[in-house]
Amino acid sequence: MFRRRIALAALSGLTILGMAQAEPLNYNVVNLEASAQRSVSNDLAIATLFVEVNDADPARLSGKVNRTLAAALKLAKQQAAVKVEGTGYSTFPVYNPKTNRADGWRGRGELRLSSRDFDTLSKLLGQLQQPLDGGLSLQLAQVNYGVATETRDKLENELIEESLKAFRARADLVSRSMASKGWRPVNLNVNTQSAMPPQPMYKAVMMRAESADAAPAPLEGGDSKVTVTVSGSIQVE
């Protein structure tokens, strides 16, 4: 009976030892982070234009807005360098301040355009702010800038290589400082982000031309900063 208990105890000890050897080692683990950053010129402009109309008849109101948007779309599609991102339409009642009752309707139609050709887009925005079908014109709400997808993908791939190289350099430094034989990665995370410095609001009045021959205001895209960060853990041997 005594011998059997010893054998079971010995077998249990071997099992625990085997489990410990199978599990990853959790000592000499160091957390590191490295990043690479680069400024890039914004090569994409996204403009939002709108038309607002008041009318007591909602059907007549919708017709005015739709005709204006249709004329604007026809003009925009003539420019191969400009992409139509979409349109929007909304209506809401207009209340009489004296009676606090709705006595009309206001409709708003929006048109969103994007282009990497700033000169062509600038000229088109000036044309769209001239009277279109029905005598109405669009107004410029805002112009946002960014980096085109293909430009961003190419830059991020380059920054991933740079940040990984910087991560390896730091890992080598830690390994030498600890007088170790080397290191091996435990886990790695790659994160990308971009930021654009604040820029002044692009006022609609800057884009409004008094005549069809007036020179359109130039679009200035500015720069964005793209950053790739590699973080993770290494185990120093």
C-alpha cells in the first residue's frame, strides 16, 4: 500500500513537470514600441455643396431642388477627373414665429464631389455656384482634404518596414544591455494613423465668382502626417 502511494506521487510529479515544459516561458519578457512617421501632401479634396429652397408646396419644393441637383450632376459628370460621391435631400417644416404653426417647407439638397485634380475641381465649384437650371445655384458648404487610398497604402507599407526595422534595433539594444545570447518575438502589433493639422475654414464666399469668367479661388490641400507604430513583447534568452 505504501509503495503504491509513492508511485502515484512520482507519476503526478512527472505530469506537472511535463506541463511546465510545454507552457511558454514567461520570464525575461520586455515590452517595446517603435514608430515611423512621414508628412505627405494631401492629394484628395472632397467638396460639399448645397441648395436650400422655401416653398409652401412640398411637391413644387422637391421639383426645384431636384432640377438644380440634376443640372449640377450633369455638369459635374462632364469632368472625368471629378468623382460624384453622392447626393442627399431633406425637408422640414418652417414655422411662423407669430402663430408657432407650420406655414411652409424648406428643402435642402446636397452634392458631394471629390477629385485629385485641384484645379479642375476649383473651376467646377465656381461654375456650380452660378445659376443653373431654374435660376438656382449651389452654395459651397466646405472642402475637406485627405490622402488618396492608393497613396496612403503605398506610404504605410514603407513605414511598416521602417518601424519594424526600428523595433528590431531596439530589441537588439535591450538584448546586448542584458548580456543575453539573443531574443525572440512573443507578439507584435502594427497600428497606423494619420493626422492633419488644423486649417482655416474654406469660406463659400472665396469660391463664389461674380461672373463665369472670374478666376476660381485655388484649393490648397496642405499636409497630413502618417504614422505607423509597432508594439509588442520580446523574450530575452
